[in-house]
Amino acid sequence: MISVPETPASRPAAPARTGEYLVSKGLINGEELALARQIQQVTRERLGQILLTLGLLRRLDLYRSLGEMWGVPFVQLTQTKFDEDLARRLPMEDVIARFVIPMRIEGQTLVAAVADRPTAELTSWLLEHYDDVQAVVYEAATDWDVDWAIRKVYRARLLESSVYGLYVQNRSQCFDKLILMGIGVAA
């Protein structure tokens, strides 16, 4: 595991481009890469997402490969126990925006799962929120796993805010439906 920021000399040697890396690993071929790049020019979507959508690459293979390119191990959050209370120490909206799941503290090092390349900004933000840590190391996880973990950690708050948002947005419409259904309010 590595910590960000890192020096250029400490970075693992990996091809700069995801597509070439996936071809070199035999996960896709040159024609599939060319097709995905043509689509990417039109859609501006991430190459990995295009390959997933086309069914040319498995999600686990993509994120394992991204982890290798980033120089971090891969973790399957759905099969790994992590400290939900540790994650709840962060504001839900910020966790969603940064798409990160703090998993555990080992000594004075925070271990966090990410589905996007870790940045120095993310590391600084995490260090600001955890006074008891001196470093952050990352593990790559699929986007689905990070999303699942966020929903698991913040389930009650997400449900509450969703229900309240629907209520505020459609208060009169909801009341009208209740009347139409014969539920009504006693006069």
C-alpha cells in the first residue's frame, strides 16, 4: 500500500493509459480498444465505463487493473469487514462527493477504499478529519462496492433525507393522492 502524495520516483511503473494497460494484460484486444476510443470521442465517457457498457470487460478486472496502475491493492468491500463508525465520522455529503470509504485505522494510518485514482487533495481532506492518523493509504474498489458501502454506512440518513425530500417536493401532490384514495383527514 502507498500513501498519497508520493514522489514520482516511488510510483510503480505502469503504462500511462488505461486502454494500453488492459490490452497488455490481455483483458481486451486492440480492436475493442479502438471501438471504445471511437465511442469515447463522442460521449466523453471514461474508457473503462465504455468497455463495461459494451460487455467487453468485467468490472472486477477493470478495478483490479486500475489498482495495479495506481500501485494499490484491490479490495472487495462486500466481502471485507470495515469500521462503519469510522466512516460515519465524516459528513455524508462529502463522502458521497469524494466517493471514498474509510475502512480502518492501522496504527496511525487510515486505510480507505476508492474507485477513482487517489489524489493529494483527498489525502489532505481525510487527514483533516481524522486527528488520530498521520498517513492515508488506499485500496482500489469497484464503483459498485463504494456505492454499496456508502449506502450501508449512511442508510438511515439517506432514507430519511430521501423521504423528506420527496415530501417537501411533492407535499400537496402527496396530500391530494391521499384524499383521492379515501384516506382523508378528519374534519
